[in-house]
Amino acid sequence: MMNLSRQEEPLYQTLASTIRAELSMYKPGDLLPGELRLAERFDVNRHTVRRALDLLVQEGNIIRIKGKGTQVLTRPLLYPVQATTAYTDQFSAMGHTARAQLLKVYRRPANHDELTQLALAPGSTVLEYRTLRFIDNEPISVMTHFFSSGYEILLQDYKRDSMRQYLKERGCELHRASSVIGARLPTIDEAARLLIPQSAPVLTVTTLSKNQHGHPVELTFSVSRADRFQYQVVLNGEHI
């Protein structure tokens, strides 16, 4: 048993520091001992343990999974933002299991930004494909793809996984023309999909992709867990 009672900082922070230092002893995906066992080990009450674990959750070190326990997370995934990188292909090449689940498909009038970036005529409609992206079976990103309704026949068989690979197999090769990276708090739906609290920040990226002929084809908007995901901007082949 460790004596945590003589620390100047709040007890739960001292306990969080102790548990944080021990996380290197675990493999990603391992479960921590339950709150009661931790309370008995460190001779504190469960409320103190819960506050310590809450702090580690906010830092992205662990995640609570309902009905399973508290799981140790890996270091944030690094995604290089380059003209030719594709989400699913990139992580598959890094040895991760990457997949996408199609959530919904909408057809609606295009807004001003979509009309401008996709070079559409006023009054045009867009197709909106909303997907949930998993890395190693963990939900990481909610991604929405926007296309001109003129691509409806080309897209009619898309059901899952890499949208870019799906289009490439049908003769439409996309490359990233521009990306705008930001951050905000998730919506209720996004937080539920990504298994995070609404107080946890998310990274947002709006990307315009063009085909091999230089024509704008796809506008995407992704919302990713900031505790599990990092973007690496690459310019002229050099990382910054």
C-alpha cells in the first residue's frame, strides 16, 4: 500500500499521477483493476479513485467502456495530411485494422459553401454520405462526404470502407486539394458515436478533393477524437 495522504496537491491528482506512471506496465486494450480494488490498494475512497480516473480519461490515457471496465488506450494516431493520403489506406498500411461503416445517405439542396467549392450551379443538389470510421475496432472519426448529385449512379454501390478506393476502382482518382483544420466540442450525436463525453474536444477537418483531371468532386467534413488522433501537415515532402 502506498501512502498518498501527505501530498500537497489534491489527493485525487496524486493518485492520478501514480496510476499514470503505471500505465506503461499495461498494453493498449488492457483493463485496469476496478475502482473498489484500486481504492483498497491505495487506501482511499472510491470517489477519490473515480476523480483520478476521470482526469486520466480527459487526458486520453484511458477510456471507460460500459459493461466492460476502464481500458488503457494507445498513443494518439498520427495521420499525415498529404495530397494522396487516404484515411483507410493510410492506417491499413501502418498495420492497423481500418474500416468505415455507412450510417446514412441524404439528398438535399447544396448550401453556399458546397456550391462554391464543388463548382455547382445555383439550385443544385448534393449527396451526403455519413460514415463512422474505426481504427482497430475503436470509433475514431465521424466523416461526411458531399458530392454533386451527378455522381449518384457512380456511388450507388458504396456500402462501407474506403470511399477513395471505391472511386478509384471506378476510374475516379481523387487527391486532396485543400484542408482546413479546426477544433470544437462534439454534438450529442458525435459524442455518442465516438464514445466520448460532450466536454471532450474533437478535431475537425474540411477537405476538398479533385479528380485526376483537376475537377472538384468531393467535399468532406470529419470530426475526430482529439485524444486519439493527430494530424501531421506535410509540405513539399517535409513534415512540419
